[in-house]
Amino acid sequence: LHGREHSFPTRRSSDLAERIEVVRGAATLRYGSQAIGGVVNAISQRVPSRLPDAVFGAELVGGYNTGAEGRDFAGQANARAGRMAWHADAFTRHAGDYDTPEGEQANSWLRAKGGALGGSWIGEDDRLGLGVIRHESKYGIPGEDAYIDMHQTKLMLRSSFGLDAGAWRALTVDGGWADYAHSERDDTGAALSTFKDREWDARAEAVAGRWGALSESALGVQFQQRDFSALGEGQEYLLPTTTKSQAVFGFAEAPLGETLRLQFGARVEWVQVDGTAPDDTDVSRKFTPTSASAGLVSDLSDEWRLGLSLSTAARAPAQTELFARGPHEGPLTYETGDPTLRTERANSIEASLRWRGGRVHADGAVWATRFSNYIYGDLTGLTCDEDGNCAVGNGEDLKEMFFTQGDARFVGAEAHAEIELLQNAMGDLHLNLLADVVRAKLANGAGDVPRIPPYHVGAGLSWHGERVDASVFVKYAGRQSRIAAAETPTGAFTNVDAQLALRPWADKPHVEFALVGRNLTDSAQRNAVALNKDEVMLPGRDIRLMIRAKLD
């Protein structure tokens, strides 16, 4: 529910990630069956996984932006004492309605605050850590008069234990519990509806080194439960649901020669979703999604790597796809689920090529996916009132949408390159290029798949020096006119971003001043995949001043 209910641009804090991992191929099944195109894993130290280099270190960041007259502040600290590692962070953010080329986007303001505290015992081969995260925010819903009042608390367990059992090297055990709630309030502060979501998950994975013909392998289990409920007008959209899932998964890699490796993985899930259908019938659905993937990776030379993967991935329908039953104010839709939906399956092939040659780093991939029982929200072209009375041209705001499924075919390509143009004692200059495109069609002449992003091409320059960093990037989003019935085309636009960072004191390299510019040409931009894109424009020109300081 919460992943797409309010599709509008917001200004969010980073997750304090120290690095971003992109996992593709057979290894994605270790994380879930829905990661068809790969997994983006943000790795942070909110629950420390290693002892910090310094006994104590801190970082402070503050900023002001012109586009929404926003102010933000964030800080984090890391410390160690013996075998204990500690982390703490906090942030606050205040922003008004953001500017667009057509004026202020009404009701796009934001107030947010939060923080985290974590600690770990870290031994030679073992570690055990706990963390807690708290997030509170209030933000307007563009296109509506209401606003969201949200709070979330998360508890996290992160642990790893060294194993001395043959080829088995380590066992990781992770867990989490989350309590989420948000209320939609009117301009007087009265709660119109409240949505509550409590869930827990647990995951264990054993990792092995060389074992027979395998160079590495992993086996694991995962358990999850999610309880959703709604109060007030929220019950008109979705009655209480419970989703339970269990999964077993495995991954392995086997060398087939000096330059060729075979990677393969599999995942089996058992999913049960209990809820109330739109006709008020109590329904319990059970699914057994089974997924598998295999790929070949060939190191053609020190510079070139070629990959080819085949996969079949299945997922169970989500709670809203099965049981939605009424008005959804965020995306301005009147949604009806289908409790008879079947398991969705995606059969995919992907070829990738990577080049790491001297001054040039480049990556490219082409892929195709054929879906069976692809689940999507189908707009009818009618608009509805809050009671579900729908008609053509009745002046109401809610778009009628039914969740349905059918076969579909997706094809796509993406490429990225970084070229070193200059390197000397002062710094280095790089040229960055990117492009991506997706095409998606429903089977049997049913037209285009709804809400597909347009193609993108982009180019930019970046300079990295000891005292100065600078970059500019121009990205073009093409017109999206390959649309489903009852959708409207989305115009093309060009986005220009730039930034300049200065470290003025040689003896204080961790003090930095930065200017970050977004949409510098103030072009009119809309998000082609948002249900409310015709009502909500993306932010216009924004200049942000930032000050960052690290203390060791």
C-alpha cells in the first residue's frame, strides 16, 4: 500500500548509505523473487558491521534551498570502545510548497524529523548488533487539500557468525520489526482516515567457500508477516489484511574454465494473503511462487566482461491488487481489486557487456521479458465520486481503475560510460554518458502497458580535484506517447543539473561548501509513470547551499 499511494515529488533525506551495491543475475533471488531487473542495496552503518577507524568521528550537514525555501540539518556520529561499535544520527527538514514553471505546486510542503541509534559487538569472525530508527513527517498531498501525518519505528537485528564446518564460512542472521501509521488530515487537523501497518521479517543465510565444483554458494530461509488495518474513511479503500510468507533460496557459482563462470540460483516461496473482497466476502488466498535463474559470465580479457542470463521469476499478487475497494486520495483513483488474480510470472533473458579499459569504463545491457498474468491497474476513462458513482465527463476527480492481469512483453536496453578526458596534478576531468529505453506491450493486441517511463539520454562533465569538485549533467526525457487507454501523453523535457563543491582550507579538508542546482533551465517536467501526473508538476529550478563538516 505505502509504496505508491502518494505519487508526487518529495525531498527526502539520504539513507546514510556509505555505498550502493547493484546486484544482478542469479544472485538477486537471495533477496526476493520480484527483483527481475536487479537489486539496489544501500549499505549503511546504522547497525555497525565493523569497528570504526577512529575512536570517535562525526559529520554535520546543513542546507538551504530556494525552490521551496527549505531548511535541513543532519548529523551522524560513530564511535568505538573495545569491541563495541556505536552509531547515532538525526535529521530535521522544513520546506514550503515548491516552485514550478507554472507557479507554486499547492500543498507540496514538508516537515520531517528522525534519527537512529545502533550498536554492535564485533569479534574476529562474529558480530551481533541492534538498531532502532524513528521517522516522523507531515507533508501535503499535491492536488488535494489534505495532508499526511506519518510516523514509523523500526527495530533491526544484524548478526554474522564465523563457521568452521567444512566449506561453510559464515552464517548471517538478520531480523526486523516495523510499526508504521499515517493519517490523512484535513486543513483543521482532523483525521479523515488512518492506515496502520505492522510487519516483521527474519532472514538467515549460510555462505560457503569452495566446495567440490562450486567456487562459492549460499543457502537461506526468510520469513515475513504484515498486518494492515485502516480506520475512518480508510476502510472505504481497504479493509484489514494479513500477508504471511516463507521462502527458501540458494545461489552458487561454478568455474567452467579460467575465464568462464556459471552462476545459478533458485527460490521457492509460500505466500498467504487474507482479506475482504470488494463484495465483502472474506477471502484467503495461497500462492507458491517458484523462481530460478542461471547465467554465464565470461572474462574475455582484463578489460572486457560478457554476461548472459536466463531467469523465470514469479510473484504473488499484493494486498491492494486483490482487495482494493474504493477511493484512494493520493493518486486520485477509485480502485477495485480482483481476489481471483493468479501468480504473475516473468521469463527473462539479458545480455550485458562491461569494459574497464584504461581511461574508459562502460557498461551496457539489453534484455527482454515475457510476462504471464502480468498484474496492472487498468484505467477505464471514467471518473468517480467518493461513493463509486462513475461516468464520463461528470467533473469528478477520481479516476476509475480496476486491477487486472494479462500477458505482456517488455524489451529494453541501457548503457553508461565514464571517459577520463584529462588527468594532472590539479585533478581529473570525466565525460559521463547514459541512455536507456523500455518498450512494453500487452498481448493479443491489447495495446501498450500502462505507465511506462520514456527513453532517456544524457551527457555531462565532472571535475574532481583536491580543493574543488564540479559537475554539470544534461538529461533528456523523451515524449511518452506509447500509452494505454485512458492515459494522456507526457511531454518531453530537458533537465540540467550542476554542482560546485569547495574545500577552502588545506589544513581542514573535511570542511566543504557546496552549491547544488536542479532543473536549472526551469523546464516543465511531469512524471510519466505517476497516476496524478496531469495534476502534479515536478519541481522547477532549485538552488541549494550546503555546508558539510567532518570531525575526527
